[in-house]
Amino acid sequence: MPDAVATPAADPSEPPLARAVRAALRVVHDPETGQDVVASGMLQGLSARDGMVQFTLTVPRERARQMEPLRAAAERVAAAVPGVLSATCVLTAHRDAPTPGRGREGGQEAGQGVPPRPAAAPAGPARFSRPPPGQGQMLLPDVRAIVAIASGKGGVGKSTTAVNLAVALAADGKRVGLLDADIYGPSLPQMLGLRERPRAAAGRLEPVERWGLRAMSIGLLVEPETAMIWRGPMVMGALEQMLGQVDWGPLDVLVVDMPPGTGDAQLTMSQRVPLAGAVIVSTPQDVALIDARRGVRMFQKVNVPVLGLIENMSYYCCPQCGHRADLFGHGGARAEAERMGVEFLGELPLKLEIRQLADAGTPIVMARPESHEAESYRAIARRLSAKLTAAPAGPRIIVE
């Protein structure tokens, strides 16, 4: 029988929903120590915003593999709290396990925003690692192909490209989903003209349907002006929620609009879903191509096929006279693709109408299907579709 533990008073600054979840989690006990996950100090980083709950359980490295039932139980309990739309619990294997009877009840995490220390070479499978053969299951088993639209840096028109490619694939008769994986800067609600919140049913979120797509974005779950001031584990938890706790249904293709860079979201996607491949979007100039090169190498390092490069803003078309000018140079992405042995998928112009229609929530592929720009997107989409059809099936094992 474990000794009684003095429970610290609840943090009055904690949101009511977070307090309710914390109270509910007291019924979840560690079978080895007999203590609940709150009093023992296992509970860390509890956050509740707009019905989305995320938290971590800190466990000893050597027990990480056997603690999965405890994690699942905590997630179920949190999800059952009134007002919770979805809940994600993540196991973290720290160097030092919390000492029974001396836990801080996660108060420092909730009250001061101090993150748990990063794991140092954890033993056993980490929560965000690709499960070894026979252990665990990858997310989205009903999706035939998942394609990441990525870039090494921001400002290259990646989201506009992702939206129009997804719409083009859907117009071709495919069942298409579109996931906005940019937690800090979601843009799909604006580009798709979405205003409604996703509905929840049986503890899962329903994607919002628009332009023949099933779409999900963190921007649909929070107010437009809300700044997502989250650390890495929270970002990965939110991304896993939108992957595993959204009722995507059977899809032919899930297009994922990735955030810029080569960080947490890219690793989560490459390790938790069987990516069919990645498409890198770049502008022609050398500064952008340097970062595009990093993006290609990152996906290659985690054994995700790079399906090709797209040169966006390849040239500028004057809306008055139609004069063409190569503002950022021209042909840089094509040359870089040849140098790296990656297919060049096509070039897209810098044209005022593309931007105007994106801001209005009407992708040019749907709003101006007869235009040259729409045909350029459709041609790239057809090539992607052909490559996905020809790609070998089966999971890949990541080498780290």
C-alpha cells in the first residue's frame, strides 16, 4: 500500500476544462506503484484549448514499452470529460523517472509552462517513432497514398500549390483529403473559404468538406487571431490528433500541406504515417533552392521518396499586357532537380489572379478551370497520380 501523498492545491490560473481533465485522471493508476498519474507526477504539459486536450505521461525508459495500456487508459478518461472534443496522451521516456510520493502533480508544467526535459537516447520505442515490425500500427490505414507538399522555407507558395493540386486530384474523380499540418500558421481555412467548425461524433472529429475535398486544419478549431504558442511536443500531439482522431474515411490520396523547414512536424509525418512521397516546392532563385535542397535530403534521410520538385513563381505575368518577366530567375528548380536526380514536375507562374482567388477562398483550378494556370496544376496532379499508381506498396522501415 503506497504512502499517502499530499496533493498540492489546484492552480487557479488553469482553465476550467484542464482542471476537470486533471481531476478525472486521478482514477488512472500506475499498476506498479498504485499511485494515480496526477499525484505521482507522471502527468505533464496538460493543455486544453477549444476542446482539444493534450498531455504527456513521464515514464521510466525501461518501462516505456509496457506503459502503452496506461497511456491508452488516460487518453480514454480524458476524452470522456464533458467539453472535450478530442484528447491525446503522449508517453515521454525521460532520463530520470518521477519518484513515487514526491511528484509535483504537473503543476510546474501547467502553471509556469516549463517543458519536460528532452529524452536522451530513450530505450524502447518512443511514442513518435515509427513502430518496428510487429509493434504498433501506423496511422491512417484507410488512406491509399499520403503525399507531403513541403518546402525548405516559407513564402514560396507551398500552401497555394497544395490546395490547387488537391482540388485537381479531386476533380479527376479521386477521394481526396487535405490536411493543414502547419500548426503555427494555418492557411487552408482562408484558401478554401471555410468558416464552420468541424463536428465531433463518437469522440472523433469530422473533416469539413469543400471543393470536393475533406479538409482539416488547426485553424478550424481555434479563433483566427489565436496565436499557437506551443512547444514541440504539443505541436506533435496536435498533428497526431488531426491524423488519428479525425474520421477521414477511405481516401485515395491525402495531401498534407507541411509547414516550412525540417523540424518536428516533418519527423512526425515521416515516422507516424506511411508517406507515399514528398513534393518539394521552391522558387527559382538560389536562396530558395538551398533550402529546397535541405528538404529533399531530409526526406531522403528518413526513407521517404521525393516525388519531384515544383518551381513556383517561375515567371511573372503582367495582368495588363501579359508581358512575362523572370523576377526570381528561371529554371533554377529544374536544374536543381536534375542535379539531385529528382523529377522536375513543372513550373507555375506568379500571377495576380492566383493570389486573388486564393485569398477569396476559391482555388483557381475550380474558379478558372479553362485558364493556363489551372491546366498547369492539373498536369502536375496527373503526373503525381501516375507516380502514386506506379509506386510499390508496403511499409518502409526508417533508419535512424
